[in-house]
Amino acid sequence: MPKVLKPLNIYLTHTPSNFVILVMTCKLNFDSSFCVLETLQQENDRLTQDMLVVRERLYAEGYVLEREWREIRKAADAEGYVLEREWREIRKAAVEVTLHPDPANRSLKVSKSRLITFTGEGSAEWPSVRGSEGFTSGRHYWEVKVEEKGYWALGVSTHPDEKNIPEKPEEGYWLVRLSARGRKYEAVGKSLVTHPPPSQQESQSPLPLTLEHKLYKVGMYLNYWKGELSFYNIYDADNRYAMHTFKYNFTEVVYPVFSPGCHDKAPLKITRFDST
């Protein structure tokens, strides 16, 4: 017949030392369990915090993706639309273009606020003034407000003593201009599409440009190292469109050049950047 064990509490009443040992063992087990629970609580708090961080990050990334998707859809609907990410990189190259302090042409009036106005004197079709600083390397971006003007020419030139832009510019000019009382946009200069060596380049006829949106401000981005000069239609703060890009292996100093034309006295205004 198997031996029947007595209940532990009854047995312990007759063994005080064993009771003490059991109490100490229970205390140790309780302390250990409490430590385990505390560790689990800390781990739970850490995981909860990590989840909150991940959720916020996913929310932010989701917002960015949604915004970029909207831009991609906009770009699909509007040829030449420049995405925000690309535009931020271009704007990082913003420079403060100042005008030559002593303009070579009496037909132009240049103010300290960077307004360029035709005075009414002279008979040249495209009287012009250049920027005071030329570029031989790097990336440079600047803007000009053209507003409602019907005539203007903007771009870069290798001619430091510029007085008038020729009607049919060839060597050393890369321009976009508006004429015919605001009805004709065209790119004027060499290497309008291709990028051959200078010895192989030939004079090319002006390239007509078609704009889908009214043009009030022109952005110009020169990447000297890459051999590109790009023009942008800055429609408003959220919308900008590529107009044309010249490709050329620049080897000389190039100067920003500006002409308000000779058919109206409305000014060109070079944009001041608050920060670059």
C-alpha cells in the first residue's frame, strides 16, 4: 500500500527550520518574479515607444510618397513639369546676380534695385547689359521677372564688353527671347540640341518654343561642369516648367546677360534671394 504524505503545513508545524527555509525560498521566488515582471514592463514600454517612432516615420514617409505621387501625376499632365526634389537641388545653386556698375549702353537704365529699363535712346533691337560676375565653373541659378513685357532676351554670353545682342547671334551666345509683342518665344544660339565639339558646331536658326503656361518669371540654371544652361518658366511658388536646355562644352568665362528689348519701357527685374 503506498505511503500517504502529510500536508506540508502540518509537517512544517513540527519543523520550524524547514518553515524558515520555505519562507526564504518563497521570498526569493517573489523577488525574482517581481524582477521578471519589471523587466517585462520595461521591455513593453520600449517596444511601445519603438512602435510610436516607426508609426510616425511611416506616416511621414507616406506623406512624402503621396506628395511625390501627386507631383508625378501633375508631371504626366503637364509636359516639362519639374519635380520638387529636383527643384530643391537647382535652387541650392541660387546666386545673387549684380549688374555691371557702368552699363555700356546709353539705351538702358540700370537701378540699384536691379531694374533694367529701355530709355528710348538708340536704335539697336536688343540693347543689353551683363552681370558683373562671370562664371568659369560650378552651378549657378538666378531669376528674372519679365511680367507683361512683350520683348526681352535672357541667357549667358562670353562677350564681356556687351552693348547689343545681335539679331542673329552666333558665337558665344545662349539665349531665350520673346519678340513679336509677346507672341514668339525662341531659343537662340549654338548647339541647341546636340553637343558636338566647338570645331564642329555650326550656326543654327532660332528654335521656336511653345509654352503651355503664361510666363511671368524666368529661371536660369547654369551647370558649367556638365555643360548645360537650362531655362524654366516659374509659373508660381508650386509650379515650374522646363523651357529649354542648351548643351555646350563651356571653356570660357560666361556672363549672365539681359536685354529688355527696344519696343517697350517696362523693366526686367532680377530676383533677390532671401537665402541661398
